[in-house]
Amino acid sequence: MRPTYDSDTATFRQTIRDFLNANLPADWEGIGALGANEAHHFANDVWRPVLAEHGYLAPAWPVEFGGGGLSELEQVILVEEFSKVGAPRGGSNDQFGITYCGNTILNWGTDEQQAEFLPKIISGEYVFCQGYSAPNAGSDLASLTCRSEPDGDEWVINGQKVWTSSAHHANWVFVLCRTDSASRVPIATSSSCDSSGCGRSPAGSEVPSPIRARACSGCSGASTTAGSPNSRSTSSVPR
Ligand SMILES: Cc1cc2nc3c(=O)[nH]c(=O)nc-3n(C[C@H](O)[C@H](O)[C@H](O)COP(=O)(O)OP(=O)(O)OC[C@H]3O[C@@H](n4cnc5c(N)ncnc54)[C@H](O)[C@@H]3O)c2cc1C
């Protein structure tokens, strides 16, 4: 297949090429030429801030939230040009913060939620991981037993998460929790995993919401625990 582009896209393509030429190291041979630690350092500490500054970290997001405000065709061209030179399009947790959680907030979040979360995801202040899988609830997510219960204007999460990739780099986790024990379908909420320990945020008035609850999570390797069963004390959970 040979896709064709309107002639006016050539200018944008050149803009991306110029950006890559100007900002990648002179001896750049692609991210695959670097060792694992070096690649992680480059993608997260060196390249990610450059992408954020130019609006290329979340090219589809509105400029007001730190995105690039690019059209769909411009996004395709950006991906093509980045791919040709092996340039990463984000850091290790951006698939969670931007692709999964951020896009959900962009589509379903309130104005307040968008203003709070999206710029901080771009800046790197909020770094997300994904807390969907749980013991005995991998492919069959509807089996999960992690619970989220309202307590005043907060939600308290009790349960365990596993397979939490890159949790050791994150300070937030978006989780699936069961808010109705009679329901076979778990309700999605999001929780913070804050390095200082437990945190709980105000609950909204309606369920579901993409960013409803906060809880401390132990982000140690493959196991993340949000609270102890039937307990609100999460401060002892290792991170
Ligand atoms: C490298 C890696 C990173 C991951 N990162 C994350 C993460 O960041 N966050 C997160 O939430 N999860 C993460 N996961 C978890 C991943 O989403 C789960 O592994 C996945 O959901 C499968 O769950 P399981 O391993 O418990 O296998 P199971 O669900 O126990 O499945 C075992 C086998 O049974 C089969 N099977 C299961 N159910 C059925 C069915 N109904 N019919 C037919 N066959 C079935 C499966 O295909 C599989 O072959 C990660 C997994 C890996 C391997």
C-alpha cells in the first residue's frame, strides 16, 4: 500500500523532520541502538521534556492542555517521521498516563478533571501506571474483587493488583474496582498511588467516573496492593 498525501502536508512533514534533526543527538542511530538503561534514561529524562515542550508528547490533545492540537493526518505524519529515525514518542509510563488514562479523562472527564490532570500528565508531575489485573482476574476482569466503597466524600479502596508494569516509576495508578458487589461488571475508577503513603480524594456524585477515588498502592514489582482487606490503613503498604 502506498498512501498519498496532499501537497500541503509536505510543509508539516518538513517541520517534523527539522524538529528531529535539531533535537536528536548528532550520533543518533535509533532508540534500539541503546542499552536498556540508557534507552530508559534518554526516553524519560532527555527526550520526554523536549516532546512536552513542543506539544509532541500528546500530539492529539488540545494545546490548552499541553498537547499539539494536531489533525489526524498530521499525527500520522508525525508517527511516520519518528518511526523512520527510531525516535521514541514518550516515556516509559506515557502509554498509561496519556494513551489510556489521559485520553479517557479527555473524553469523559469533567472540565475540572481535565484542567487538573491533563497538564500535569504532560509535565510529568503525575505519572500513571495501570491497575486492572488482580489475582484471579487477568483475562476475566469481571472476576475482580478489589472494592471501592464510598466514605463521606471519599472512596476507600481495598484489594490487590498484580502485573502493574512500570509502577516503580509512577505516583498514580488508575484502577478497576468493584463498587457494586452484586454487579458482575466492575466499575472503573482511578486511584492515586502517592509516594508519601495513603491518599484519598473527594468522590464525585455519580458512578462511573474515570477519576473518582484515590488510594495508596504498594507498587512493588508485580504486586500492587491498595489497602488491606477491610482496612482503611494503607500507610504500611510498601511502595
Ligand atoms: C509483561 C506484562 C505486563 C503487564 N502489565 C500490566 C499492567 O501494567 N497493568 C495491568 O492491569 N495488567 C498488566 N498485565 C496483565 C495482563 O493484562 C494479564 O496478564 C492478562 O490480562 C492475562 O491475565 P493472566 O496472566 O492472569 O492469565 P489468565 O487470565 O489466567 O489466562 C491464562 C490463559 O487462559 C486463557 N483464557 C483466559 N480466559 C479465557 C476464556 N474465557 N476463554 C478461553 N481462554 C481463556 C488465556 O488466553 C491464557 O492463555 C501485564 C501482563 C504482562 C505479561
